Amino acid sequence: MPSMASNDSTHTANINQLNGPKTDSLDRRQKIEQHRKALPIATVEKKLLEEVSNNDILIIVGETGSGKTTQLPQYLFNGGFCRNGGIIGITQPRRVAAVTVAKRVAEECGATLGQKVGYSIRFEDTTSSSTRIKYMTDGLLLREALLDPYLSKYSVIIVDEAHERTVQTDVLLGLLKTVQKTRSSSASDVACSDHTKPDNGAMLEKEAIVQSTSILKHSRGKKLSPLKLIIMSASLDARVFSEYFGGARAVHVQGRQFPVDILYTRQPETDYVDAALITIFQIHLEEGPGDVLVFLTGQEEIESIERLVQDRLPKLPESKRNISIIPIFASLPSEKQMKVFLPAPAGFRKVILATNIAETSVTIPGIKYVIDPGMVKVRTYDPNTGIEPLIIVKTSKAQALQRSGRAGRDGPGKCYRLYPENEFYKLKDSTMPEIKRCNLSNVILQLKALGIDDIIGFDFIEEPDRRAIIKSMELLFLLGALTDDGKLSDPVGHQMSRLPLDPIYSKALVVANQFSCLEEMLIVVSMLSVESIFYVPREKLEESRTALKSFSSTEGDHLTLLNTYRASDEFLEKGKLVSSNEKAEKNLRKWCKENFINNRSLKHARDIHSQIRRNVEQMGLRITSCGEDMLPLRRCLSASFFLNAALKQPDGTYRALSSGLTVQIHPSSVLFRAKPECIIFDELVRTNQNYIRNISIIDYLWLIELAPQCYALQE
DNA sequence: CGCATCTCA
């Protein structure tokens, strides 16, 4: 294809116009240019621009290393797609990706971050009025849609990594489909002559317009420009997306990866942990130098393999004991996570034991060997009980490919799949979309807030389970967010939908002023929203327990979390009085360590706290405090967590009132020994037992008083 | 007496 030359003159002209940092040496610029031109996608720049011009929806299948994420937005900018001030928005499922790619692209453009190129994620917005290429998380774009239902400032929206099929991506795709229809119909109202459509097409279009305008409110009067939509996926089947978007055109962009040899076992393995262990040693003893990445399902498995390897090392000849084991999983403190990026000691082989964090979130350089037992831990959802148990299942084909690809980033590699080849062909093509295995209450609240009332009729790329929809609608109704006829209630439902929280937490905030405890509830909800605040290492069990005692409350875990937050806040504020902010933050990290508190989680809770505090202030809520008396706070918790109430049974276990399940207080709770009669809890986790976590003591009569829709006085 | 694979607003 001769038209694919990459030395496009518009593009060069644009680079020259930019007023980037003067310190950029010509040399560095040239290197960036060379790198850009060497990317596989560079050969099809013109072709892609044509495709986008000719198709309002385009599916791009690009393998890893194609350069699609960094280059396509630049091509579109240079190709004039930001004319009239339109913005090119690119969504990512993860925050880190949005940040790192934006930084890279800003550098390639020779622009300061936040000017032409910027990113916007929760807690952080680097964009300005001059930003034209905007990277963001898909969840953030969904939030933007609440304020601007037509996403009118965007001329192009690129949904990247769509194959991952996160809930947010799936909902976004459904929304974008509607938005695009509405915008093109609005545009054709003002410029009909631009389009000449065949008759039956026009008919269908009309139907679509009627439907979309009834879905999205107040479209009249406003002239909107059409929206270009690009779906980017790394999966092999573009068909799903293409069919969803009415047979949209799909193009393929070559990737760039080193070859990876795939090896299978002859027989199925009965114990994949043991098989992984054997393979580690086999590679170490028989293969050439290079680091090893092993995919395991969880912390427990990782720690057990780590111990087993250490146990066996002394049995090896001394010259062969040069293995350095490095675990990585999400809940590991970040300084320990960073170890995967350090080179192993000279002459040592690095063996990284990882969860699926290493599939997408963390890219580790220098991996030559991948061991893939073919298993993964996934969250599921049981619409009958509302529990989301974690179960271990086989990976999908796509996942197996993603894992083996990790061995071919810096050179040719090998992947050991610990199952026979015929088993691979029996695997599912791709992982089940998250929307089919999660609680939908948040999704439904969002859609309702967007004016989409018919949830069952919503055009999802994949239908969620009908029972799951009903279960979540029921929850929202009981929380008072929905009216009898399924509409968002005013003001409770509207207020709840504006808060970036789980609906039950939002409810707790919305009603907190009736109990004069909004200040306290803001803290409690922030602390509940993050992953475990307390870090309890097995070897320092007693020590950590005494540390936590100073914060603990006899009334329950919610108040313990409140005390902990306040203690840390007080420590930080005091520190800021006597030294610089940075010094105070550093001291806080030390304080966290001494008190066995996960610093990352606490920081996250602080960020959430300041965001939702701003939110409730904007909603016009007065921030009231209950002072020393914590009774109103527990009553307020009862008024929002009433579906998570449990009563003690004669044998010391509890009965969860809404599901009827027998549950136990988790040993990490401050109420584990106390065993009060009536409690409310934050969540139910299923492992060997049904455990309930984050618990507070309440009075059963409060439930009857505060949640009469669920609890009636019984004679 | 013992848990959280991973994200997002």
C-alpha cells in the first residue's frame, strides 16, 4: 500500500510550532522522532486517518507494541480532528496507564504536560483550556457524562483496552453508542444536506433518534457536532465490538513482540503449585540466564512457594543456590513492590512470584521465562445472597496469551504452560465480562442519573443477569434512592448518584445530618472505602495488636476506624506546625509503620475524604458533628446499613437478617470476643466460613424505627 | 480465632 508513507508533512509542521521546553536537545528530539517512525503503526498513519474520516465508528485491533495508544491521538490531532476546539479523549481502565501514557505523549509533542496533552483521573486533573489530547480513566469519563450528557467538548473518543471488558468500559460503550446517535441526529438537523442516506437506513436512523432522545434528556435547541468513536482492543475477536456497533469497520494494526516459545506438559498436573515449584528449579538448573515470572492466584500461594523454594535451596550444590525470590501482589506495601524492578544481585536469577497484577498493571522488564499454571482468582456474584465470593478458575485463552507475552518484551522468551496443549484449546476465548459477575447497584444508580430509566432495555454489549439487575434495583429502592416506579428519587437518589461511592456509603452521608454526624460519617465512609487500613504481619501478631489497641472502640470497628483517622490527622497537623509539609508527611509514614497502618491505604482514605467533603459541601449540606457522643453515628449507620444487620444465635454464631445466612464475626474485628446481641456490618466475605467484617453494635429497635421498609415490629 | 485477584469514581 503506497499511501502509507509516514513522513506526513502536516505532522512535522506541527512539531515545529510547539513551544516545548527549551532544554530539549535536538538530539533527544531526533531520537523521539526516530522511535515514533519505527513503530509499526507509523506505516499506516494515513490509512488510519482515512478510516477515521470515513467511519464514525472504527474498531482498531492492535497487538502489544503497536504504538496505538500513544500515536493515534497525535495522528488525529495533526489530521485536524481538533478543529473548532474539539478534544480527543482517550480512556484507560487504569489510572497509572492514563498518567504514564499522557506524560510520554506530552514529551513526544515537545509540550509541557497540561498544555496540549494532559490527563485527568480521580484526585488529579492536569488538563487546561488548551488541552486537546486528554487521557483519562473510563470511570472518570462516565462521571463527566453526568455533568455533560452529550460529552459535547469531545470531537473524538477513543476507548482503549476495550477487550478487558471492565464494568466501566462496558457501561461507557453503551452510553457512547447512544450519545453518538443523538449527536449525529442533532448535527444532521442543522446540516441535512451533508448526508445522503438510503431509505431504509433513514428509517432506522429515525427510530434510533426517537429512542436516543427519549433516553437522554433535554436535547432540543442545542446544536451538537458529530462524535467520532474509536474502540481499541488487543483481543483477536473484533467481531463482538463490530456487531455491537452495527457492523462497524475493524482494522488490524501489527504489533511488535519478540517470539515466545510455548511449552506444554504431557499430562495434566494434579497440583499446580507443586508443578510450578518443580518448573522453577528445572529452569534454573537447565536453562540459560534470564529472569522468571510465575503467575499464581494469591498471597497465600505466593508465600507458600516462597518458603518451599527457600527450604529446598540448601539441597542444591552451592554454586546453584543463586536464586532471588521476589513476591508481588497488590496488598504488599509499595516499597516491597518496587523490588521487582531492581536487578538481582550479580550472578543471581530473579524469580518473581506474582498474582495477575503482573498481567497488566505492573510491567516487569527483563523477563525471559514465564510459568503459567493456568489458574486465576476471580470475583463472582451470587444474586440470591448478594455475596461476591472469590473463586479459583482456569484462565481464558486471551489471558494465557497475555501472560506468555510477558516473556517477549525485551527479547525472545519461553512460556511454560503447566497443562497439556489440548487443554488450551478447551479454554474460553476470553474472560467473562465483569458486568456479568458483579453487584450492579452502582451501575444502575449511574444510569438512572443519566436519565436512562429502562435498565433492562438498555443496550448493553452483554446483558447482565436479570436477577442481578432486580436485586440491585431492590437495594436502591430500599435505600430510598428509587421511587415506586423506579425513578431516581428527589433529593436522596439524586444526591447519592453525585457521590463517587458505593450506594450504601452515599446513603449514610446523605442522611447523616438528620443524626448530626456528617463530619464523623465522612471519615468513616472514607476509611471503609479503602483496602485494609491495618497491616498485620504474621510474625509480629502480638506487637501489632497492642499498637491497634490505642485506637479501638468497644462500640465497634467503625468507631475504631474513626479514632484511627483522627489520631493520624492530629499527628500530621501537629507535624505541619513544627516543620515543612514534606517532613510532616514523612513522619506520618513513620508513624504508620510504628502503628501497623498501611500508609498507602491511609493516604487513599485522606484523598477520598477531601473529595467527598467537597462534594457534600457543593450539594449544600451543612457539616454537622455529634461531638463526643457516638450514639447518633451508630444510629445513622443503622439507617443506611440496615440490610447488613445480624443477630446473635444461641450457639454464638450470627444470623444475617436479610439473607438468612449463618455468619461469623471476622477475627480481625474489635468485637470478635465481645459477641454483642445485635450488630450491623460493612461486608460479608466468603472463605471457609461466611465472615462479616467491620462491625458495630446497634439496638434492634433502631432497625424497626429507622428502616420500617424492611423491619416490622413483631408481636 | 484468621483474610483481600484486580480495578474505578
